[in-house]
Amino acid sequence: MGHAAELAGQALVKIWVDADATPQVIKEILYRAADRAQIMTTLIANMPLRIPPSAFIKTIRVPKGFDVADHYIVQHLQPGDLVITADIPLAAAVIGRGAHALDPRGELYSEDNVRERLAMRNLMQELRSTGEILGGPAPFNQSDRQRFANHLDRFVSRS
């Protein structure tokens, strides 16, 4: 591998994927990036996943249960790693641990916007529970996919 970071004794960054809710098209982008950049990419899910054969892609199956995959990711990530998730509380925990979080729709979470998103998520949950708001997010589209690929490319080239 001979990366400068490895020679300097630093751990190489990894990509962690909250895979149960990540669209297949995003997983495909991640598979190509993992092989191209030789970045270890681990998909965490509570069901079996089919992945391409690669030395840089693996899956870890966790038991079914509330936030089990999230807890696994937070326990195993290192500062500087990238986590792919649409789960805002997980993104907040990831940011708090010095890692990066990227939504499958291509939004890069930051310390500033993750708090705002958490507050908005809680408000929307409350409004949905009272029946004032129905429905969920807009359908996943091509511009979401492109935005995701662009952020991933920037992360991979910096790593």
C-alpha cells in the first residue's frame, strides 16, 4: 500500500456505511471508490448483503434492534473516518468523535448543520406524531446521486 500516512505511522482512514438504509445506487458508487482509492469500506447491516469481491469491501452483520448498527459504527470508527448515513443522531455522534458524516443524498454534515438538522428532525417527528404533517423525504434522484459522488470523490482524494 505504501501510503505516506501509513509510513508516518498514522492509521488509514476508513469508510463505514450504515447500510440498511443506504440506496443500492450509492452502495455501487462506494464499491467503485473503495477499489479505485484502496480505502477499506465496511457496510454494517442487520441483514445479509451482497457485495462485489474486493480486498477493500466487507460487511459486518449486527443483530436486529434499535440503533445496533449505529452503536457498532460509533464504537469502531476513528477520527478522520467517513460514515455514510441518513441517520442524523448517528451523524451527530460521528461528528462528535472527530470523524466525517455524509448523507446518501450528498449532504456533508458539519458541527454546525448537524445540530440544526437534529432540531429539525425532532420538530418534524413531533409534527408527524400529532398528524399535522404526513409523508417523508422526497424521492432519491439523480442530483442527490451526483452530489454524493462529488463529496465522496473529494474525501477520497484528500485521504
